[in-house]
Amino acid sequence: MNRTGYFPRAIRKVTASASARFTYLAEAIARAFEPTATQLHELERAYKATGEYLIDCVEFNGLVEQVHAQGSRQMGTIVRPMEANREGFDIDLVVRLSKDALVRYGGPGGAALLLEHLYVVLKRYAERHGLGIERWERCVTLIYSGGMRADFAPVIDDPRHVLPYGEHHGRIPDRERKNYLSTNPKGYCLGFDAAAEVSPVFRLSEALTANFAEARKADLVPLPEADEVFARLLSRFVQLGKVHRNISFGELEAGSDIAPTSVFLTSLFAKAYAILAPQPHDGPLDLFFDIVELLPELFGREVLQHGMEIWTLMNPCAQADNLAASMNESKRQQAFSQWQQKFVTDLDGLLAAIEGNQGLDAVSKAVEQAFGPRAKQAVLEHSAQRRESHRALKQAGFVVAGAASVVTSARAHTYFGGPAE
């Protein structure tokens, strides 16, 4: 495991088979928390219909050029919301207005007027379709059937070519401040994509690929091949971080008020990945460990009187946009530090269960400790599918070659399934 830069971290030796099993665990867990193809279709159908209504409405008179998704939907990091009893997903949307909108909304009171017009239009739409509606400082939320929530944020085109991806820069109104703030949601997503394109360097790459190939054999619902998994590793890492956060804070009273925000976590994971992925690691598991351990080192801290701190994590694609601004409360800062330490502890427990051949029961319990009961159920279901596929192949007279390299023989059960039947 690489140990250069930033601060000393615990050295862990991870075998190729353990790293491959962890990666498939991560794949199964993430799938359990992201929308199905049907849910994605319904989600996109709903917001596209609303977007068309905004584009055609008389209030904006042709100023709305596009309504598009931003954030987790675009980056492939969407997960179920923190509230355990809510089935719908959350999506962030940009209502993109042409630069001509500054003529109407650029003067005194213009920011509040833009938000008011957006609310009036969406309220009319909500009443027609029986939807819920909420208004916030920078956006308006529609609540669709099934619990899906869509945040519509108006952004006026305002290119700033001195910034990375500055052609996508814009201004977003803030009701409380009564002015416009610099923003660049599309540029942020492009920056995330650039970080995700960094190829990880794994010392055990050949062994990992072999273990992936064996793990995929005889699956009823095959998981992706190694190259596909590695190509979107950063998105999966972010999803795991968000799921662990949601499980850790979801059952706490007012947990959402102190949990680290998604943009803060996503930015930290992307920054850590861009730093660490080019450095040699045994495999995805110890890279993920290093990323989680590095998170507290990747933002600025200014210590004030009485021990208070101001955290800064500047958005390179926008001006004066501190992505850590929402974290500048002592309770939230303490909660982040405690959560990050718990994350490392939970990952240690998961590594011990996987690497120590402790069996399916131990692995599923470690998964539940880190990622909750839904994740445990996903692992158990995948294991059951694999046992069934092995049984079907044997009845057909086939032999699954090399299975011992994946299904560890030291114990009756492994992550991939129980004893051969």
C-alpha cells in the first residue's frame, strides 16, 4: 500500500482475491442504493415534462434555454435518500436561462424576482398535476408521486473563460443575500469526470483481472468486467461514502442537520482519488482505504478564537464558491471527524471478514455494520444467486474452473456463496 504524502496511515496488506471480492461487494451494495432502470426512466420522464413546461411558459418568454440534470445524476453517484422510510430519489436540476435574462433580472431585487417567477410557474404546474412544492433560498422543489424530489435551480449564463470550464459558468440567485452568486454545475461535473478518468495503478492488476474473470463465471446476473468496474471506480467510491454517511446519521435525531453534505463529500473523494489513484496500490480495497483516511487532510482549516474553525474547499470552476461553507458549524465539524473515524473502523472490520476467510455470515454482518440492512440483503441475495447458478451448471454437466481462487475453501461460506451443493 502506498504511503507517500500527507500523513502516515496504517499499512494494510490486501490480497488480489480480497480486493476483487470487495469490489464486487461494492458493486452489489451500490446497485442496491441506486435507481433501477425503470425508476430512472420515470425520474427523467417527470423532470423532462416539467422542463418543457418551463421552457414554454409565458413568464420567462423564451429566456429558458434548457433544463438539465446536475450533481449526482450526472456523475453516477446517486443513492437513496437518508430518510429510511422514503422510497423516492432526489435529483438536482438546472433551469438554464440565456444571458438576456440579466436585462430583466439583473437590477435591484432581480434575484428575488427570478426566484419568485420560478416559484409561480412551478406552483401552477404542481397544482395541475397534484404535486407538492417547496421553496428555498436558491431553488424550488417539486415532490412527485412516489416521493421523488426535484430541485429546480435557476442559473443565468455568464461565461468566465479564466476559470476551468468557464464557458459553462453562470449566476444563481440567492433570496437571503438578495444577489447573485457564482456557480458552475456543469463545470463541476466535468471536473469530476476528469478526476474519474485517472487510471488507478494496481500492483496486482493481472491477479485482480483473473479473480474478476473467475468471479463472473456462472453468475445469473453477471456483474461488470474488471475494465468496466475500474473505469467508474470513483463514482462507486462516492456512492459507498454517501451510503455510509446516510446509515450513520439516518437514525439520529436531526441527523441530516449535522451530516456532511453531499457536495462536500463528493469533492473530497474526487480530490483524494486524483491524488492517490496514480500511486501504486495493491487493488481497489486499499485505494479506498487510503482515500477515506485522506479526507480530513484535503480542505483548509483556519482556527479562530475559542477553538472554532473555518473550513474552506474552493470550487475551482466558480468564483468565491466555498464547497465547505455548509460545514462551518462546530457540531457539523465534530460529526464529520467522528464519522470519518467510524468509516475507517467499519472498513477495517469488513477487511478482516473478507481477508480472514470468516465466511458469509461474518462478511454480511460487517457489511450491515458499515452500509446497513439493505446492503446486507443485497450481499445475501447475490450469494444465493451464485449458489443457484453453480447448481444449475453442475446439473448440466459443466465444471466451474478455478472457483477455488474466488470461493475460499478454508470456511464453509464466503462472500460469493456457501459450500458447493
